Amino acid sequence: MSDYKHGAYGDVVQSNRIADQSAGSAFVYIGTAPIQQSAEGYKYVNRPVVCRTFAEFVKYFGYSDDWATYTLCEAAYVHLRLRGIGPIVCINVLDATPFLATALDITNGTITVTLPTGSDVSRVVMGSVIVSKGDSETVPSSKYTITTNAAERKLILTETESGAFGTGTASVSLFQVADPATGITAKVIGATDGAGTNTGIWAVKNVYPLTGMIPAFLGVPGFSSEPTVHTALLEASHKINGHWDAFVYADLPLTGTGSAALSMDQAVTFKNENGYTADNEKVFFPMLAANDGNKYHLSVLAAANLQRLMAANDGIPFMTSSNTELPEAQNLWFGMKADNRVFDDDIINEKLNKRGVASAAFVGGRWVIWGAHTASYRWEENANEINVSETCTMMLYYLSNDFQARRAVDVDKPMTKNDIESLISDEQSRLDNLVKAGALTFGEVYSSDTLENLTDIMNGDHVFTFNVTTTPIAKSLTIQVNHVLDGYYTYFDVEE
């Protein structure tokens, strides 16, 4: 096998001998958000919400620059603000619990609410506070203000309109957001009971019924580097709602045992030992230090870049996010100082790309996402036409998901021979258009109905076969520079 190549190369050959020549997909993010900043954020726990703008995300979930604690904020910032591309579907798993205090004294127009031991007033959803007078009449929030005393776990409610609280006692109810540092991994993983109750990662089952969007791309930044989360993510990515197949964007951890920083070799070892090796995922290492002071997960940046490519190509995922620009990049970030360390694309190729790990590199005079392979790719062992690029699997999923979404309306209707021929003609036309657009190099549709499966046909089960060839990528471009004698003949103006 020839040397692994990824990039643009040049070979100087000191000889005059010429060498022989021989597929409306949703980007879904599961994580945590500061819903205490949103008046009604507590209503959307484990519920997919479509966010088309950054302002819309803030409306539903609030926003914090503390991305390590509130992971959905990074995804929203990158897609909706940094790249200006959307929508994204966000599933917040950070829940809120109700709290009720009754018979609170009203003293000089003030009500003091003391929260239980262990509570944090900063996690109170201020928009959820309801004050009820003794007769259960609700006091409008415009008639009082709320201040806090964090040390004593107190909320102080003060009338802005004399007599608004009435006299005697009052009741106060509110919601408190759970501690994002307690049991959060289990909440991210979530569960499904198979009967309509889905939480955490498994809430991707709720995306299509509640939003009408196909959950085609899944990300869990900040948590996907944990093997238990990653395992659940892969399990949930197949046949969502019995139909949809999703592609996963995941990150490898920056640290290992004892919080020691992982080297590139150690990251690859972690990847292989913990099952980050699926055909339908792309994994990234390390993170990106940016000139805006932020530290970005490469999985999020790559997903946002992919979404921009898809937006420019009618939603068809036939162009890889590899070699797309990262204008905010400053350097790779390993969770430690990297002074005087320069990682060129040759190091990234040899240490990561050829082992199925994507990263970032300075190539062609700019920083870019670097690596198109899926996580199953291992150059010396199993490199093939499918795992060489994420777009191969993405296109196969796109064709399957798209057919199911469009053809669902034809189910339970009569299927005549003419109907079959019409369906084949329509689907063939779609494949022909994909070939013309460069998304495929070959596409063929035919009916698999035969006398041998007559029973299936009588039972209303029809099968259509799509034979397709995805468009190969230009993984490397090599120039061979030959020194020849032809120029001397021209120089002396003589015939050869």
C-alpha cells in the first residue's frame, strides 16, 4: 500500500521518466442550559425546541459563557451567532423542581422566602415566582421586585405598589433548577420506557413528532467524551422512531487517568478501547483555542460548517466539513499550555487522521477542520470507499431518510402496476438530479417485486432497490515534478 496521504503534495523526481499512471435534516444537540434565566425554560426539560436565531435560543433557555456547565450554549453560539446558520434543535436535560412556601408573614410590604438547606438562589427561575394572597388571589409580578441574599438562601419580595400583597400572610411558589454538577451524566444519557416517555439522549425520539424535522445529526458537546454517554448516543442514533438513521459528531477527552493530559497517541488508544469506531460517527481531538478567548469543541465547529455547506446545496450532505475554514482559530488546545508547540498537517495526518480521528490544522494559509474519515477508518487495516469520508454514510442515510419522509403519504393506498412504474420513474429522476449535482456518480432504482415474494406483495409489502455510488472525495492531490532534457533542445534550437 502506498503512503497515507491527506492534503496537497509535491514530489521532485530526478529522472526524465514519466511515472506510470494507474442526501430537511435537523442538527440536534443534547445538553444543559441555564433555564433559570428563562421565565418558562423549566417547561422544556427533555423537550426538543427548534431555535432559528440566537435570540430565540436565549428566550427558551437563557445563555451563559460558562460552556463547561451549560453545554447547549456553545452549540447555540457557534451555529446561530458565530456561523449565522440554523436552525438547531436543542434538548435541555437540566430539570427544575417546584417549591412552595405557605403562610409567610407580610411585614411592611415585604415577604421573605427562605429556601431549604443546600439550595442556591442563583438557580431560582425568577419568572416562575408566583405570590398568592391569603384568598389565593395571584399578585401580578409587576407589583413587586425580587432581590436575593445568596449567603442566607433568601428571596426578598418587596411591593412596588402599596398594599399589593395585602395583609397577614401569603404563599409563594417557584421553580428551582437542579444542580448542574450533580448526577448530570445520568440525566444526559436519560432513558426510554418504549411507551412515549423519553429523556436525555433518548429524547431524540421526540424530535420528529414534535418538530416535524428528521433528527439526522446528533451532538452532545462536553459529554460525548464520556464512554457511557457515547455508547448511549450511538445506540440511540439508529432507526429513531423506527425510521431515521443519524450521524454522530463526538469528541475524545482531553485528559485521562489522574487528569493527565492525553497525547495524540493516547487519544487514539482511548478511541479504540472505548468503541469510538462506528461508521456513522466522526470523532475529534483535541479542542480549539480561539482568538476570541473561547475554547471550542471541534465537533461543534465542524457540524456548523457542515450545516453551512448543506444550506448551500439544498440540504444534501455530499460535501465534507473537512478543509472548511476556522477563522477564529489560534491553536489546538489540549487543556494545558501549548507554548512553542506547532502541530502541522503532517503531524495531524500521521497521528490522528489515518487512525480515524479528525482535528484542525493550518493548511493553505488558513486554519481548517482537518479530516474527512469516519471513526471506523484505520488506514493500515480497513480503509474503504465508505469510511474514507463522512459524506458516504451521510448520503446513504440521506437517501433512506428522505425516501421515508416523502413516501409516508403513499402508505395504505392502492398500489397498481402503473403506480409502481410512476414511483420508480420519480425516484430515478431524483437520483439523476443528484448525479448531475455531483452528489452521486451513479444512481439506479428498480422494483424488487417478483413472483418469489408474491406473498409479501399480497400483504402490501413492496421493496424498491436503490443502487448508488457516492461521489469520492479528493483526499490528496499530488504533483510529480520531472526534470527532463527537452528544454535543452529548445535552448540550442536543435532537433531532438
